[in-house]
Amino acid sequence: MCIRDREKYDWRKNPFHNFNHGFTVMNSTYIFVKTLKMEDIFDSKYKFALILSALCHDIDHTGKTNMFEVNSLSQIALEYHDKSVLEQHHAATTFFILRDQRYNILENLDDEQFIQIRKLIIQNILATDMRQHFDLVKQFEHLVKIYSQNKSHLGDTEENKGVLSSFLIHTADLTGPAKQWEVAQTWSRKVAQEFSNQVVEEAKLEIPVTQYMICLLYTSPSPRDRQKSRMPSSA
């Protein structure tokens, strides 16, 4: 399945949203589960769903934002009615791959187990939509508050486990700036290139240009660094 995942991630040749990003988020999720003692909270079902959804959370990414997809009336925006367009596409693509017998690593699950795993994977991938950020933070803070007051178990209900699972994968998706400087800088340049590409495309299509991405066209690294990272020239 990993081979097929890589094909679906990398065929667009995105600078940032590619297989390496998906694998990095999967690795960060695994580290969180191991070091934060999540194994005491999540059973094997939750852990498996977390790792798989982390790997697939951006599969077949267009290299654009949800707003770009909506404003350009793209195919996936029309399919998913402008709501969490990319995330719904990633979740759907994951199960299109799993439906193929050659890659179906879930084939030995019974119907009930499959439904549970599918629900968790979809929930986790949808949680990576940045529009969910503040709601997730609020839910997590509420959970921690209840835990500190009542000393209850963080994962004492399926709902609480769902909040933790969603929060973990969302956090793992944003760990780039927390890595060693050289690594963080590389990822920052890659996402800057992707954002810059989007601004150019928005201008060509005469749709609203994403304002926070504009300055990136004028703050590219030196020509030498640009050549190393394949950054586009400043406009």
C-alpha cells in the first residue's frame, strides 16, 4: 500500500504536500503515541487508525488550499460542496486505494471492525483541516480541565478518545517548525514555494489572490539557496 500511496502523493510533484510530508506526519504521530503514553489510552484499533490516517492525511493533494479549490470551482470543490474539500478528498482517496484487493490491508477485519476503523480514519483526516484548529484546541483544553479537576482518565469515553486522536494528528501535521533548524528551514522553503505557485495560479485565473501568500514572492532566499531548493524567482 505504501508504494501506491507514494504514487498518489507524488504524481503532481508538489514541493511540500508530497509523500515525504505524509510519512513525516506519520512518524511524528507514532512518536507522540509512544512518548506521551498514549498506549495507555488507545487500544490497537485507535493506534492503527491513527498511524494509517497520518500517512494518508494529504494523499493526492492538489498543492493548493481549500479556498483556492472553492474559488476556482474545482472538481473536488463541486463534489464536496466547498466543505473541507481537500480533507474529504484525502479520506475518499484512502478508501479508493483500500478498496483495491492489491492494497487492502483491512481485508481481514470483520464488518464491525472495518466500520470502526473507517470512522476513525475519516475523523482523523478531517481534523487536519485548519478551519478545525480552534475548535480542536477548545475541546482539548476542556478535556484537560475536566481531567485535572476530577482526575478522570483522559480516554474514559469514546468521545474523549476521538478528541485526543484528532488533536494528535492535527499537532503532528504542524511539527515542521519544531524540528532541527536545517530540517525546519527546508520544509518552510518547500511550503513557501507551494504557496507562491498558488498566488501565480490565482492571478492567472483572476480569482481572489490569497493575501498572506503574496509577500512570499518577494522574500525568497538568495539565488544560490533558491537553486538548491528549486524555489521560483521573485516576481
